[in-house]
Amino acid sequence: MPVVTIEDLSQHVGATVELRGWVHNRTSKGKLHFVILRDGTGFVQCVLKKNVVGDELFEEIGRASQESSLTLQGEVRADDRAPGGFEISVVGGEVLQSASEYPISPKEHGADFLLSRRHLWLRSKRQWAIIRIRSAVEFALRRFFDERGFLCVDSPIFTPSACEGTSTLFEVDYFGDEKAYLTQSGQLYAEATAMAFGKVYTFGPTFRAEKSKTRRHLTEFWMLEPEMAYATLEDVIQLSEDMIVAVVKEVLERRRTELEALERDISKLEACTGGFPRITYDDASKILLEHPDSEFVEGDDFGAPDETLLAAMHDQPLVITHYPKDVKAFYMKEAPDDPTRVLAMDVIGPEGAGELIGGSQREENLDVLLEAIAKHELPMEEFEWYLDLRRFGSVPHAGFGLGLERLVRWITGIEHIREASPFPRMMTRIRP
Ligand code: 4AD
Ligand code: MG
């Protein structure tokens, strides 16, 4: 008898198969049990009749509460009324472990209660849907870059210096004398590998000791950072747009069931077809200064409410460019026609998703970069290797960083970023 997964049931209609999983829910009516079985790939209703499966199994199933582990054998029947379109007429099975009093019942629980039981909460349908979408997003991203000839060259996690400002560094003791930090971004190393391999991306965990308890911040999150030699701001804007469109399209194809389980308004994702609106920082500032609901101060970076306001004017992600040099990182290239502005781009997601992507063309001129490092009061000696990239064959180059959980949050339509990570790390939580 073939052992199959719930997501593949459509290929086995009429056959008798074995499913291996857990009791998601059970209801009983006289000589009938209805078990919603979950196996990680999906959920399916299994019908057990006492006269078919025999007294022993029937009674055992009758005692098996939520999250008991079991295997069931039965015939796959296509049934339009069944959730998922299939139902199993059970002929046999085995309870491996009968669970007792599973703490997460179908009733409502508070966020803290659930987060403390994240190792179990992951089994619920909503979390199942989110994490499966996350996996599809990661796969789509890797496919996108692989197909475009980008080499995956990962950056280190222990680093001796800051990339995105010293205020959000996590310090670690590195064998006593040496101080090390958990990386905020793999970018500086991605720049080095771009000069070695042309088009690269790094994809891994990054860390920010940000004291922000918002629905958009984690202290540990995954960032995907492409970097291209011989590339401009325009090139990375186009790349970010193509990437988001490709990922959303693939998720719509591969994870529709999960999006539906989350009751996601799919039309919002279907609207993401490319041709993202673009605006400069200066033009965006003008809109905000005239807007009655904005507290924006001229010359400042945009706050989350400002970004939400601007993005709400569009159905697709909004690209904001040419920020003031003063609000951005040291490595960004000065705009050739205005030294107070940098060739930066942020991609702001719709529906309050906030900043999904931050990127720029990089300063390739050694002298300008030396000045910027000094101005940001960064330790010059730690950047000597990075400056070598400007001494030996410096070329225009550009890249960006995409926050994986931010993108997953937007695609799934969940309110809080913590659910976009299997085991979220936040200012107030590192357990389980
Ligand atoms: O805008 P950021 O800080 O840019 C960089 O780190 C650049 N070095 C990237 C590059 O050009 N290679 O971060 C990039 C993205 C943000 O747009 C956001 O999506 C995400 O990383 N991000 C966070 N996600 C979750 N929690 C946090 N605390 C985040 N901080 C940034
Ligand atoms: Mg940013």
C-alpha cells in the first residue's frame, strides 16, 4: 500500500493508501468518527465506520485526542463538499501515541501563551499556512537569482564592525581580547564577492539590537542581499521589482490553498504585476508636508506612519529614491547632480507592509568613501579590506537587502512579523 502525503491525494483518487500524521480534530457520532488528519502537507477528513475498522481501532481512535499520532489506511475519494476536495474512507490504522490534554485547543489563546508554546503552535493551521508560504518564498527567491546567473556566496555572521550604524550592534565575546558583533547585513562582504564573481547574493540571518517593539521588527531576521558589479541604481530598482513580481507569482501558483486558509485577499497580490510607482524623497516629502495626518519633519528619514501613508496611494509596492545623505548609511553613492542626496532606494510594501527593501548604488570613489567613513566615526582600520575594493579595479556597483520576514508578512497578510518566523527572536523573547 503506498504511503502518500495529503498534498498529493489528487494523484491517488480511488486507490487505497496510507497516511501518516496527527489528529488535528475529531468528532464522533454513534458508530462514526470523523478525524481531521494533518500530516504537515495538509489537512484531510478521514471517516471511520465501526463495522469497517473493527471495535478495537474504533475505540482507540475514540480515545485519541488532539495531536495524537497515528497512521490510517483507506480509500481516497474525491468529494467536492469536503474541505480540500478529498475524503478518506478508512479501512485500518494504528495509534502510535495517544496524546493527553494538548494545551492549544481550537479556542482563542493570547499571543503570549501561544508564543511560549511556539514549538507546538507551529502545528496549527494558520502557522502551517504561513511557514509553508515562507518556504515557497525562499525557494522562489533562490530560483529567481539562480536563473539570472547570480552566484550564492554567503557572508559571515561574526563580524568585527558595523555596516548599518553602531547603535544596533549585538556584541559577542570572541575569545576574551577580541570583540565581535553579530552581522547587521552581509553587504560589505557581498561587495567583495561581487568583484570576484560579478553577480552574487547572500542569504542568511542578520541581527539588529533594535529596541523597537513594533509589528515589523525582529532582532534576528533573514536578509537576502544581491550585489552586482557594473550596475547602477536603476539596475537594482528594476531587479527588486522583477524579484517581487516573480516571487508573488510563484506563491500564487504554489500556495493558493495556504493563502485561502489565511483568508488573504488574493486580489491584492494579483495586482502586483510590475511597473512599480516611483517617487523621489523630495517629492514624497512635499506630499507628507501637505498631508494633515503626517508629522513628517523636513530632512528627516520617513517614519513608519509616513511610509504607510505614501504606500497607501498605490496598489503595488512604492519605490522611494534619492534620500538625504545624512539619513543613510556611509557606503551609498552621492547623487552626481546633488551631493546632499544619495543614490538610494527603498521599496515600501502596500497595505501597511512598510519597508521591504533597502538598497543603493555604492560609492566607488576611494576618497569620497574615506571621508564618509570618517564622518560616520567608523574605525578606519576595520574597513581597510573594504577600501581595497576601491583600490583594485573599482567599478560602479549596486545592490539591496530584502527582509524575508517583512516580505512574508505582506504576502500572507498577517498583522505581526513574529508569525513569519518559525522561532521569532524579539526584544522581549528568545524562548523557546
Ligand atoms: O534597510 P536595511 O537596514 O539595509 C541594509 O542592511 C543594507 N546593507 C542592505 C543592502 O543594501 N545590501 O535592511 C534591509 C531590509 C529592510 O528593508 C527590512 O526589510 C529588513 O532588512 N529589516 C528588518 N526586518 C525585520 N526586523 C528588523 N529589525 C529589520 N531591520 C531591517
Ligand atoms: Mg532601510
